[in-house]
Amino acid sequence: MKKYFWEDELNMAVTLCAADGEIIYMNKTSLDLFEDDGGEKLIGANVLDCHPEPSRTMLERMINEEKEHVYTIEKGDKKKIICQKPGMKRGNIPVLLRFLSNCLQICPIIKRVK
């Protein structure tokens, strides 16, 4: 029987990486988003190998120092918000949690919380 996690229900890309950078989980949205980069074949790869400099060094430092990084990017006419949170745990495995979502999906939620 397949285990279901809350990450499967989110309408945003969720990727979990072990403390050494190994990608251990990608929800369906993440698999679809990174399909051209390998999709499911990325599970087991190192997330650091997926990032060119200077992003690689910044991500490595963030993992080592367990510092959260939240930022927005624009690609064409799409704005996205990215939240990277190292130091979390899934069971006894320390993980880096990465959310990526269109800003338009996130903003209505933020407005309701205020």
C-alpha cells in the first residue's frame, strides 16, 4: 500500500533532500516541473549537482548552516515564490524542504491569514 504524505496534496512543487543533498522525495507537481531535467530520475541524485555556481555554493552553505531562504523569481510572465528550509526532519532523517509555487496561488492564502 502506498503511503500518502501531506506534500502530495499541495498544488505546488515539493522536493525533500537528505542532509547530504540527496533528493529523497518529489511530489507529483515537482516531478512534472522538473520533467525536462529528468523528473523521477532525479530522486537519488544530489541537489547540489542540479545547481550551477553561485547557486550551488549558496545552497550548500544554507544546508550546512541550516538557514532558511525564501525568495521570488520571475520567468517570463510568471512570478514564483521559493521557500527552502533545511534542518527539518522526516522520521529521523534530516531534510531540506523546498516549496516552489506561483505567487498567484500563494497570495490569496496570505491575505486570508492577515
